[in-house]
Amino acid sequence: MSRILACLVACSSFASAALVEKTVIYEQDGKKLEGFHVYDDAMTGKRPGVLVIHQWTGLTNYEKERSRMLAKLGYNVFAADIYGQGIRPVPPAAGQEAGKYKTDRKLYRARLMAGLDQLKKDERTDVTKLGAIGYCFGGMGSLELARAGVDLKGVVSFHGSLDAGDGLAAAKGGVKAKVLVLHGADDPYAPAAQVEGLKKEMEAAGVDSKVVLYPGAVHSFTQPAAGNDPSKGAAYNEKADHESWDAMKAFFDAAFGKVAP
């Protein structure tokens, strides 16, 4: 068993008595959505909140396990549902569903904000300390929140799509969140041209941003289900997975202050 799978299992088993998790049904413009909320009930009082944004197959057990890992770090966590209740497509349908939001960034942002509103209204959330993370399709989502000027301390993209929608690039002085992009150096789906485009966009807008490239890593490097063959363009990379998670933890420690779970 890989270290990340072992960690996921261990975290879930160890935390079962302390973690409180539930499915949350909510709506955006009449569309029913099904999110996932988790927090550590061993803690008291308010704590930083983190929004988790799913990859192209919708909100799955993968994002739920990552949400549990974040909750054990002391965060109040809400995993958003962008597609809608019951919409959990597999490829190639997943690409078609994701494409709806890639080509309609305003709708994507509306769904992101609906999820963020669920996190903000929970009594455990310190609304002055909010962040977001996303994987692949969700990495694009975390960047969209930053581009929209949402009042977040920081956003993190894991092997995400990096290009901005037409007319929706970050505006100079309009981004409040710090931005961390954790990316495979050999990702064919968001290649070097996208990386450079994002860097120029962030620089032009005056954003406090950082891009970390992991040598030898391709798309989906944090996801064991992607397999181990990088020639396919998407594959798990254990080293990049661990290093990127540690980079995210350090980023949020700096943004929120150390949280003691």
C-alpha cells in the first residue's frame, strides 16, 4: 500500500471517534447540490475554513478523504458539489460535464460561491480565515475564486487547469488571496505554456503567487487511482504527492497561523 493510501486509511480509522461528517444538500439558482462537511469535534470554538473543489468526475470518496485529512489538521472543511446531486460522471462523460464549466466560468463561479457560502455560515468557521484547494478541474476552481477577488487568505491548485476564461483574468489589484500552484513539470494537459501564462497573469495583477513544479510528475499526480504510467499523461507520483501536501500545509500555516487540532 502506498504511503498516501496508508495515511488516508490511518487518518480515517484514528479519527473516527473525533471527526464529525455529514452530507449537505444545498442549492444554487434552483439546482440541487450535494456537498460534504467534516470537522474535528475534539476542538472547540471557531477555526479556519477550507473549501475543497473536486476533479472532473465530481465529488467522490477521494475529495472526502482529503477533506478528512484537512479536518484533522484543525480546519472546518466543506467539499463543494459543482455538478449537482447525482451527477458523478466517468470518462468520457466527465470531460463533457467539466467542459460546461470551463466554457461558462460565470456559472462555475456561482457554484463555487454557493459552496463557500455553506462553509461561511457554519458556526465553527472563522470567516476571517478562509481558503480553498482543488484538484485538476477543481484546481481551476480555486484559481477562479482568486481571480474573482473573493476574500480568501489563500488558494491552492493541485495539478489544475491554469488558463483564465475570456475576459475573466485576474484584474490588477483585484485579487485578495495568495495563490499557490502545485503542478507536474511534465503535465501534458496544462503544459509549460499554461504555466507561463498563469505566471504572467498573476504578475500583471500584482498577486502574491508561487508556482512549484515537480520534476517527472504529470497530471493527477496526487491520485493513486490514476495508475503508475506517466506516458499516459496522468499518473500517481508518490514523491510529488507527499511534497505537495506538505507545501499546502506550510502555505496555510503561514496564511492562517498554526492551528492546534
